Amino acid sequence: MITDYQWFVNQTTSNPDDWNVGYSLTYKNMAALDGLADKAYDIRMKHYGDQTAEQKVVDKRVENAHVVASYLLRDVTIR
């Protein structure tokens, strides 16, 4: 489902609340996002075992993260 991923470091913060680490997930196309939660369900359950174990991990992630911004981007290649 994911074709690539990248990590970024922000070298030019403009204020103390600006982001310092970011990541990008690349999908084959916009249609790959349709029904993504349903497509990934079996993979998630195989990894975590059940929804309770998965929820514990999600809760810990929320506890330790602060989302500054979230963007949906489209790569445009000029030919």
C-alpha cells in the first residue's frame, strides 16, 4: 500500500512551536486512499493481535506526540 516514505528535519524554525521532525508516506495514487482503514485492518490485527493491544499503542503514541500540522500533498511532475 505504501510505496515510499521519507523523514525530514526542519532547519529553519520560525518560532518555538514550529515543527522539527516530519515524515511523508507515499501511496501509488489517490485511489489507494479509498477504504485504506479496511484494507489495513488485517495487517494491523496480525501485528497487534487484537484491538485492545492496538489501542494501548495508539494511546501511548498520542501521549508522546504533538501534531503541529497535517497536509495532503500531490506530487506534480512537469514533462
